[in-house]
Amino acid sequence: MIKTGVKIGSVVIVLVAGIFLWRHVAVNRTIEDLLSENEDLKTAITNLSAENQIGYAKVISQETREGKLYTKLLFVEADPADFTNHILKKEYEIEGDVVHFDTLIVTFSGELVKDGKERAMYLWRRIYGEKMTPEQGFPIEAEGRPSPRYEQLCRKLSIEDTQLFWNEIWQLSNNPKRLESLGIKAIFGNAVYRQLKPGLIYVFKVSSTGTLYPEIIPDL
């Protein structure tokens, strides 16, 4: 019985030590480790497709209350593979009719991806009116969490590695050059603003140089 207890105790100690070591490695794992070791992630980045239209906005209503104009708008985020597939819809109300749309554009250099061609991700950050500071803006996507438009990017990663990747990507909004040595950089401050009017759709497009701009079409 004593020998059995000792064996069981030894097994428990080994298991606990293994779990502790695994947690220690997971906690201390870096984005450098992830990009250098995980071929699935590098392949997924290489397979990012070029995008042109990444979402749109339209006015739901405009009304004056207590002498102030308020604009209620619908914002739609589109699937990279199919613009007609809406993966995120949110409504916002802004004082006034001039609205800012803020994005974080993350580029992956040709040195990182396998075919040598640059790739990019387009992450929606926030919406704010001209009477607000950017910090007071309403969030579109949740910082630090996987973007719904790029869920497939981390399908083969562990939960810990997925969280590590997205934490680092979103942190580029605070330090655009943080991962530049790895071939990852952010074109930050890519915000556009428009005076919104009912009856129009503002389709957000990205130019070949990564510039975000709205194209205005009638709401049929």
C-alpha cells in the first residue's frame, strides 16, 4: 500500500510539474516564437486575399432634439470572401452629421509570407463624431479579440497562441513599429470622415496603397 501510494504520488507530482512547465512556456511564449515555429499561421497569412470593399455605412435616421442634430447609422462589416455576406452589424447614434471611421491596417511584408508578396489585414477600430475625441469613440471590433473577418486565420492554433497573436496585432495601434522587425507593421491613423446624409450608402474601399476611402452610391 505504501509503495502504491508513493507511485501515485510520484505520478501526481510529474503531472503537476508538467502542467506547470506547460503553463510557464505558454505564458512566456512570444509572437516571435509563434511566427518562426507555426507553419499553419504563416500559410494562413500567405493566403490572405486582396480586398477592395471592406464594409459600408448608411443613415437610419436624422433628427433634431433640444436644438441638436443626431444621426443614427447602421455600420456593416463585410466578409473578405463575399461582400454580400454581412458578418457584423451595429447601430450607432452620433451628435451631428459628420462621422469618423477609424481603422487599423496591418501589413505583412513579402519577407514573412511565402510568395514574397505583401499582404494586409483591415481591422475596424471605432466610430466617433466631430464633437467627440477619438478616445470617446464607440468600438466596432473588440481590441485584443479575433476579428470576425479573419477567424480562419487562427483555426489551427491553440487558444493560447490565438490570443497571443491577436493581442500583439491589436497592440500595433499603440506602437505601429512594434513588430516591424518581424515583417509586420501597422499603417495607423487611417481614419476617414464624411458628412452623412439619408438615402446614400457609404461603401468603404481600400486602394492599392492601403488608403481607406468611401464611395457614395444611392440607397436603392
